[in-house]
Amino acid sequence: MILSNVASRRLMGRLAAGALVVGVAGMGGMAEVHAQSQAQAWPTKPVRLIVPFPPGGGTDAFARPLSKVLTASLGQPVVIDNRGGAGGTLGAEVAAKAPADGYTFLIGAVHHTIAVSMYPKLGYDLSKDLVPVTMLSLVPNVLVINPQKLPMRSYDDFYKYVRANPGKLNFGSAGNGTAHQLVVELYKTQTRTFMTHIPYRGAGPALQDLLAGQVDFMFDGLGSAMPQIRAGKLLPLAVTSAQRSFALPDVPTLAEKGVQGYDARTWYALWAPAGTPREIVLKMQQEVSKALAGKELKDIWNSLGAEAGGGTPEEMQKFVDAEVRKWAKVVKDSNAKLD
């Protein structure tokens, strides 16, 4: 059969298009195979965990034991990189702008969902520049004082004093826009009290000044406060969770003491730069899940009064989205500002 010139050109066009489709499909399949191979080989060099606060705070208390366990399971050093400043947002920006090659992760916290509403301009977008991996831990905050500085011995003593002396007490925080500030702003709104905010570059430095008597109290996460409570250097007056903490069963909740509906826990989670191969994200999530299920981290988490995290990236994303909405309302209702 002899084809006309027009028919011939049409046939050649169809064949070329079909070849292109096959070629693209083949390239897609090759890319998928390459990604899977890359994930199977990962990691082939040290992995960096960015902790966006100085050493000694709650984030550090969970990051360091996790890095030790992951170093053993992954067969490569998992190195802590402390990048404190601006309520944890500077470290988050470093992570967001890092190469998306599976060798940089961020151990972020509730602070990062608060920063979305507190900071008028961030150097990154939490929802676009970072992808969730999994939850690490959830812990109550605890109202603690230095018993050598303040004469109070119960929450009732504390409440009576702050009601009678507005502005006389000050509190330390991990920085502007962090949970340490916002849990107190929420408390102030619900109890109609006033205390002065003293921001630091992280919970560690704030805690050191509380121990030194330079600040009056903190609403600190149990992860960093528990060792000082056990040593008798800090006195816990109340916890911020809806139920009492198993680590401090004799310490009342704020809701029990009349602050109705008060429930504000601190949590820590793992993110990766957007664009990190999903296969590597899932592999890291699986490695963290195994670590959290192991006896070593279970014992440490229990000693810090923490509930183990876990879960898929999708479950973490839903949780983070809900936290962003929750804290946006607290920021608006309390009219909290960056000091």
C-alpha cells in the first residue's frame, strides 16, 4: 500500500509521539528505580540533626539520645547541630534552605507552629519549605519556681501572689514567640493576671537564670525541668496538661486549680527540607519508630515525663495543621507581641 505524503507524515508523527510516550514512561520508571536504590543505600555519610535552640533545653534533651540510637542503627554518625535564636526560627530557616538530599533534618517543636502567627515575616514557610517525618515526643509543661528565691510552696500561694501583685513577678522563656511565652500568655488571659516576660535564646539559658534566681518562674517542658525537680532545685506547682503527669502524680493540673479547659503540652517532631526523596523520608520515619519502641529511648522518655510519638508523615501533618490553628487563636485572643 502506497501512502500519500500527508498520510505518511501523520503516521510518522504518531509513531514519534508513541516513542516519546514510551521514552518518558521509561525515564519515569528509571527515576523511580533510582530513587528506591538511593533510599536503600542511604545513608552513606553523616546525617545532620538541626536543633534550633542552644544546648540544655527540652529539644536538646530529646535530640541527643535519639541521635545516639540512630547513629547505631543507621551505621553513620547522626550529628547534632545547635542553631539557636529567634525562638527557634533561625535554625528552622537553616534546615528549610539545606540541600534536600536526606542528610539534613530539623528537630522542631510546638514553637514552630506558634511562630507562624507570632512573626510577621519568616525566612521560610513551614507548610511549603519543610516536610513532616514523624512525631518524637509529647510532654506537659510545668509551672516551676526556685524555692530558694520565692517563699511559695503551692500553686494557691503562687496564684494569690500574682493576683495581688500584678507585674511584680517575671518569667523566662526560650524566646519570643515560643511555647514558653504563649503558655503563660494563655494563662494570663484566662486568670486575668499579669507577669513580665524575659525572653532568652533558648530554654537552657532561661533555666540557668531561673536556677540562679535571675527570673522568678517558668512554664517549662518536663523534658528539661525534670532533672532539676528531682534534684530539689526547682519546685513544681502545677502542670499544663489536661491530666496529671505520670512523672509528677502529686502535682495538680491548672484545670484542677480552677483554670478551666487549660491544656497546653509541648511536643517535638522531625522535619526534612521540602524535596527530600519520599523514600528517604519514609525510611527515616521507620528508623525513628524503631528507636522509640526500643528500651533505651522508652526509659529516657519515661524519666523525662514524656509520651512517645511516632506516626506517619501524613498523621504528623494533620497534627501540625491543627496546632497552627490552635496557637493562632491564642495569639489573637491574648494580643501577644514579640518583646
